[in-house]
Amino acid sequence: MDEFIEDIEDYLDDIEPVIENPSELYEHFRVVADKGQTQLRIDKYLFDHLPNSSRNRIQKAAEAGFVMANGQPVKSNYKVKPCDVITIMMNRPCYENDIIPEDIPLDVVFEDEDLIVVNKPAGLVVHPGCGNYHGTLVNAIAWHLKDNKHYDPNDPQVGLVHRIDKDTSGLLVVAKTPKAKTHLGKQFFNKTTKRKYNALVWGIVDKDEGTIEGNIGRNPKDRMQMAVLSDPTQGKHAITHYRVLERLGYVTLVECVLETGRTHQIRVHMKHIGHVLFNDERYGGHEILKGTTFSKYKQFVENCFDICPRQALHAMTLGFIHPRTGEEMFFTSSLPDDMTQLLDKWRHYIINREL
């Protein structure tokens, strides 16, 4: 059962968000008591003065030593006195679980009473999390379905069935009913969905096709990254199949087919075989990893980075069985403009090998 839960969690988006800024895990407040303040328990005082904060959260902060009066940690039963300077630090931002509908453009590829297939642009965070509490795909979906009385964006039984990274573009399926989410979730768990990605990677990929297999987990040397772990007892089993689509000098366009769906799977697996995704800053692809030392070539690559200012990865196709009709459905999304322009620029470079 534990293995089943772990595999399902990989598709339920942002279950272990990568923290861009650790300080954003906490809320910090400072309150100065009035000169006429009557003595009052500090947990009650803070509950009255802090918006959207429960008394339980305040008491837990006090137990952890994060509630202070005049610079000294105090317990929940401390009595606030006139002019006391009260500070508190609490984890779990109070708004991180509230999905607020927001009028954000949504590219709907398909929709019926059971599900929605959307084409996510690069740069759009999928789900609210650390440092990204608004302006996400989930907020956009909540707005799109705001008049659907049966859809509650805060109900975990509906919504996103899987996820893609903020700076990855492409197709996602969203369940509008609990039955649809359960049915689709089982398809992802049983690896019967069909997902293909296009990626531009650094270097000349030797084989025309291949399979990458290796457990993925947090990089012990850099917690901001995932990595293929050498210890087979650690991490989560992951398999990626790849096929070369086009060779463009110092970069290669590949198609990747996911057999599993781990965090950063394609990015990590391609790096593992020596082919970091082009302009993937987290994994070093924003450096010039292959090519010449000529200044013109360096300028050319910098221009390429400007054209596609994110990892060159697109969720091209998505296939699954419709949860109600049993029909096999298959969707394709064209490459976005930034990747199309990027590829054209490399093709032009190949034709004019003067750099």
C-alpha cells in the first residue's frame, strides 16, 4: 500500500515542492501592545490581532520557541502587558491551501462534463506552493469552473491528475469529478497513459534511441535538485525512453516517452546520460556546455538563451482512456513559439557553419 501511495503522490502535483526561498516557509509578524493594554494571554492576544491565524498554530509556534515578548521566548500563557513588543514566526502560510479563482488565460484543448485538457504555457506554476500562492494554473481552472457548483477547487478529490514543471510547456488533464480523478489516477499509476515530450538537449546523442532507468530522489549534495541515486534502495524507480528526432550540431532534439512520472524525470535522466536540457538553469544547462570557443558562437548561444529563457521541454502528446465513455483519447500540442524559434536558429547555424 505504501508503494501505491508513493506512486500516486508523484502525480498529485507539488507534494514535495522545491523551495526557491526557504524563508517563504514562514510568516513573520510584529505587534506592539497599546499603552492601555490589559493583561491577556498571548495566544488569545495574537489570535485577536493576526488575520487568518488559528489559535492552534499560534500555540504550536510558542511551544517551538517562536513567540517572543520583548526579545524573549514565552509560552502561550504569558500575559501581554502595555507596550510589549510581540514577535511571532509561524510555518505553513495560512493561505497556501486556499485556491482562489483568478481570471488567468487558459488554453483549453478539450472539455466535457468529466475533464478538461489544457495546454500550459511555460512560466505558469501548476499549483500554489512555496513562494507561488497566486497566479497558478489551478487558480485559472478555478476561475474557468467558477459557475460549476459541483467543482470545488479546494477539494482534493477533483482537479489536477498529474503535473509538469513551471518552465515546461504542454498538455495536462484536469478531473472535474471525483470519479474521473480516481479513474485517471489509476491510469497514471498503472502506466497506461501515453505521454511524449520534445526536448532540446546539449551534445550529440550517440544512439538513435534508448532507455534510461534509474531511481530518482533528492540530490544529497544539492537539495534543490533531483538526481539518479546509486543506491538502489533509495529514491523512486523511473524509466524514460528516448528517440532522436533531429541532430543540430552541438545540440540534439529528442522525443522522450515517460514510463513513470517522477519529479524532474526527463531533466534528471537526460543529465544522467550526459545530455542536460538546453537552458535548464537548475541542472546547469544555462551554461555553454558544447561548442567552440569563438566569441561569435558564444553570442549565438546567448541569443538562443534569450529566445527560449527556460528549459527547452514541451509535453507534446497525452493519451488516456476517458473515465466515463471508455473511449481512447489522444491529444497533441504543437511546439510553442520559443522552442520553434530556438530550433530554427540552430538549423540556420548548421547551414551556415561559420561561427
